[in-house]
Amino acid sequence: MSTTDTETTRDTERAARPVLLRSYDAPIEVEGRTVDVRVVPFGEVARVADPPRWDPYEEEWLPGCFDHQLNAASRIHANYEHMEGPANIVGHGITLRSELDGYHVTAKIHRSNAGDATLELLRDGALPSVSLEAHAVRNVRTKTGVVQRVKAHLRGFAFCRQGAFAGAQVLSVRNEDDDEPEVTIDEAFMPVDMDPGLIERCRQLGIALPQRYEAHPADGTPDESGTPVDGTRQTEANPDTSEDRSHGDSD
């Protein structure tokens, strides 16, 4: 496949991928032209539905899902009730941070007609809700059917009149910043911790194990005498190795 074909395929995938719009009531603090909002709540399971089938399901946003964007807050745009177009961008992010109750954005409201009108509505409490705009990238479906958003791309948020995820909807738009396809993994297929007894039995039988199941060396093992600190380590000396070394020293 040529480079042009690859780019065309990516453009098609981005255009077809939905933008999740989720609205909820959130405290909004206004100081001058700076607004602090919580754009994503943690520990909240909501009933949502997406086109084209509109089958309802439960959804939860997990801590860490937007961590890859913490240093790119300026690319998070704020608008009024998801109105499209540059003229409807009323502000942009200054900081994005993860706190105990969710992701928070400090945004600057622009000095424009749309920005001034939005700021007036915010100060009067006429826009009590926030609605995020995000592309889902990686999800986990739990045993109870809740779709947990593990990684997503936050493209912006809207100031709204209604919240509590009421009337959640999805739109399809192009987004050049998000090349990762969305993936949902059932919880049953997630890696699980291996039984320590089984690990030891495999070692005794000489069965090769993945590196993550290898023990780290005992404290005080010189770096030059074996594997490095970030590699596999032994919990006790290997009798065969010790014997070989003793013969080598006697020679």
C-alpha cells in the first residue's frame, strides 16, 4: 500500500469515528475571563446511547484516559452547546489536570461577541453544565457490561443549559490529532496474575516463563555480576553457578 493510500485510509477512519458528547452538571467557577470546569467526572457510571443503533449502555471514564494531553491544554477548545466553526469557539484551555474527582480544565474566554455572551451567561448561572467532546481510543467492557474509557482524545467541551448526561449524542467529524483506532476489550481477556505456586512449578520443570514472572535478584547483588537492576533478578544463588565459579576461582 502506498503512502497516499495509507493516508486516505486514516482520513476515512478518522471521519467515520464518532465524537462522544457527554453532558453533566458541574461546578463552574468564573474569575475575570478565566473559567474552571470539571470536564470529566471519575467514579460515575452513566446510561448513554450512540448512533446509528442508539442501543443504551452504561459508560464510565477512568483516571488516566486523558493523561497524554496534560501538556496540550491549549488545543482543547470551548464552545457554546457544541456549535461548530471557528466563530463559535468561545475559549481555549490553559491547563488540563487530573484531580481526585475527575479531569479539570482552566480555560480562557475569548474577547469576542460569542465569548462575551457566553461569559455573561456563565456569570449569571445560565449555563450550569459542561459537555465533553472526545474520541474513544481504548475501552474495557466489564463483566457487568459497563464500558470503561481507558484512553480517549479530548478535543473540547461545551457550556450547556442541561446536564446529567441528558440527551447524550454522537457526531462524526474529522480529527487530525487522533490516529489510533478505537479498541474495546472484554474484562475476561485482560491479563491476570499467575499463581505463585504454578510459577515455581514451571521453574522446577524448566519451562520458560515471560520476563515479568522472573524474580528480581537479592538486594546487594553487584550490577556487574549479573543482570541489571531493570532486568530479571535471582532471589538466591544458583547452586550450579556457584559451583562453577568456585572451580573457576581455584584454577
